[in-house]
Amino acid sequence: MTSREKIIRLEHIYTAYEGADRPTLADISISIGKGEFVIIGGPNGAGKTTLLETINGMLTITHGNAVVCGLDVQQNGAEVRRNVGYLLQNFSFDPLTPFTVEEVVMMGRFGKMGFFRRPGLEDNGAVFNVLHLLEIEDLASRPIGQLSGGQQQKVLLAQNLVRDPQVLLLDEPFSNLDMFARESINRLLAKLVSSGISVVIVSHAFDDLPDCLVRVVVIHDGRISLDRECLPIEVGPIIRNSRRDRKSTRLNS
């Protein structure tokens, strides 16, 4: 792997959901550097989203050590989440949700300004900048519940970016986006990576990826089965081949 300062370090991690009879992640060890673009692939139920939740300090680690942004995840989960942006999969708003786009994005600043301080010039400027960056400034006064799924996806991404995260975790970020929106987001992700932000994506969409070196991590049954760097055009074939190799191994065992 390319030598970079490590922003994420997981060592022999086991993670289990409450009531589960076995760990979802089993003996996971991975280090991710600043400015890396990482795609997490694998079948449904393999543990991909669990890995993101573990990095973000949302799940109890039963064994192992996790350090994110220089912080022990188990002891400083809330502080970790102030430095990490996390875009959930398939999150949508009720049509009657009263908050405007601008208000939803401003919520991303609460970790920096505190819940009881009114937004200042810096906060308002940060919100305007990310709305402009994502080309949704014209939606600022619209109630978020009245937007399309793709527009809501962009608003939630803006909410994460306005926090100035060191790490950005995205779970199926392209699921509600059309081709043009995907191209726009990919150009943005390439800029974020070049600026030193680490981007970790769980995705089944491997076309039109950002124009940057990609690290592919494939998970099967809660364990990492492949971890390598490649060009964007190679990602799809690598992940599909890993599935065929896994299936062949099972048939021959």
C-alpha cells in the first residue's frame, strides 16, 4: 500500500450486535491512510456496514483495538464522531418534515459550535459553501421532506461535509442518484481525497468512480478476503472475480 499517515487503525477487531450468537466482524485488521479512497465490497450480510459503524464508534467492540483520528474508539466514541462524517444507507425524510435544507445542513455544525450557541458568520459561510459545492444552493429554503431521494442524499452529504471531517464514511451513496448527479459527486470525492480526507465507501456501483487510485477491500463472512490498490476501471472486475473465486472455493471444499 502507498505510504500515508494512518487515520484509521483496526487491530484484530471482533464486533457483534446485541443478541447475536456470533460476531459480525471476526479478526478484522486494517489501516487506512489520510487521503485514501477505499471501496468496501462483498455480498449482502458480509459485514460491510458493520465495518463503517465500527469505525464510527457506533457498535461495541468485543475484542481488539480501534483508533480513529488519533482517538481510541471505545473510550472516545463521541469525539470520534465529531471528526467523522457518516452518510447512512437509504435514509429518507417524512414529507411533513418541517426543517429546511439550510437548517438540516446547519445541524452538521452543532458538533463544532455546540447545541446552545447560535450560528455565527463562520457557520453560515460554511453552510453556503457546501450547498454551492453540491450545486443545491437553490434548495436552501425548501422543506427537506418535499425533495426527491437524490436531492435528500445530496443534502445529507452536505450536512456531513459542513463538519470538516477528517474521514468520510458513505454507505451506498449512489443509490438514489442519476448518472449526472453521480458524476458530480465523484468529481467532488476526488477533490476531497486530494485534499487529504479519507473516503470509505460501501457500494455495489463500480462504474464512473472518481479519477484517483482506489483501494478495494472485500469482506466475506465478517472477514477481509482481499485488500489491494487498483485503478478505478479495475474495481468491478476485481470484486466480481473475488465472488467467483469464493464460490469456486466453496464448491471444491
